[in-house]
Amino acid sequence: MDSARRERPGAAATVWDALRREAACLVGAEPSMARPLDRSVLRHADMAGALAALLSGKLAGEMEVATLADLIDRALADDPDIVEAAAEDLVAVRDRDPAAAGLAHPFLHFKGYQALQAHRVARHYWHAGRRLVAFHIQSVVSERFGVDIHPNARIGRRVLIDHGTGVVIGETAVVGDDVSILQGVTLGGTGKEAGDRHPKVRNGVLIGAGAKILGNIQVGMCARIGAGSVVLHPVPAFATVAGVPARLVGRRSDEVPARTMDHSLPESVFVEQGAGI
């Protein structure tokens, strides 16, 4: 489908205009990047076209670029919410990750962002009954990016998957809006259950690097999970938990941890667990 004929929804259109202006400036500043910037951004009429080109170029292999690009393009045309979510995710990356340095760099280079958008396409095909296509996209994303998200997992908007390496999100997991997930995080099952068996992460949650949240448990709104924690029980809203197994170490209701990206823990946590001075 010709991307120029798509309607351009508000959020996606605004982000796209900013992304395209930034890409044009970068070509002038770094001419050696002219080709990838043109291929993935500048030659396209809208964000949907750019996203299809970017993902198909990254994920093609056994499935040819043209075939994969057509599948992605059709998914984005059938479900414009994917493009809107992709635009909002990109802004979240820029705003929360100091390494982002704008929109173009994470769009072109951040595999956590790219893996999440590929998952959104895979989920579209999963619910369209084309599960072989969905599994193919999941498999290739896992191989190329080291991010394994089941096509049925439900993920909200303005989500940051930072770094991405080693992130695993299971089939019945739910991730709300405005969530930040760092590298090495698992939203998994306990291995003892079937059916609905994965965590439900509510809006505004921050999950630190290497944390494992296991089982069909609730992680309440604006909770914070310390790096390396193993969470086996529900986490209240606005709570901070840490440790192996995780335990409550604090509460505060005046921030959205996923936006502030504040991973600090009370000093008493480290002293009590033998890591303090």
C-alpha cells in the first residue's frame, strides 16, 4: 500500500515531522550516514512507511525484504494504532534515556525500541489468525535483537525497553502504559501453571535491570522493582520492592518511576542485606 495515501494521525504526524527534520539535519552533519537516513526516514511520506522499511531491513533473511515489508505495511495500514504507539514509544525513549540524543538515533539504532515495534506487528498477525507469521517475526526478533516477546503479550503505549538484551515477556503478560523495562528483565511463569500465568504490570512501573517477575501476579501502578530482584508475590501500587526474594523496602506516591527513571533504593536495604559499609 502506498504510504502517502494513509491518513496521518495527530501524534504520529507530529513525531514524524520532527524525526524527518532531525534526519535531514544529520545528513548535513554526517554525510556518511546519508544512505541509511534516506533509506529508513527521508524517502518516506510518513512514519508508517519509515517503520515498515526500518523493520523489514533489520529482520529480513529467510523471508525476503519485499515480502516482510509488505506484511508490515499491511499491518500498519489495518491497525493505525500501531503507528501511534510507535510514535509515542519513540518520544518516551527520547525523554527517558539520556543516550537517545533526539529521535533519529533511537529510531535507527535502539534495538529495544525496534523489537517492541516488531512485536506490535506480530501481535496484529497473532490476533488476525496468522500465527505462523507472528511466530516468525518473534523468532527473528529474538535471534537478531536478543529480545523475546510472545506475540500474544499485551503492551501499552509510551513504553521504554532500554538496551533490550535478554528481555523476555511471556504469552499472557500485560504491560500497561508509561512503563520502563531495563535489560535482562523476565516477565515469566513459574513453570507450574498453564493458561493465564504471567505478570500484569500496571501503568507507570519501573523494572530494574535483571529483575525477574514470575507468575500471574499484579505489579501495581507506579511501583518500582529493584535491579536483580526476584518477584514472586503481588506488588502494591507506589511500592518499591527489592531483593531475592523481593520484599517491600519503600513507598512513595509523588512520582511516576518509569518517567523519572530513578533506580535509587534506601541505604538501609544495602546495609541490612550485607552490602553496606
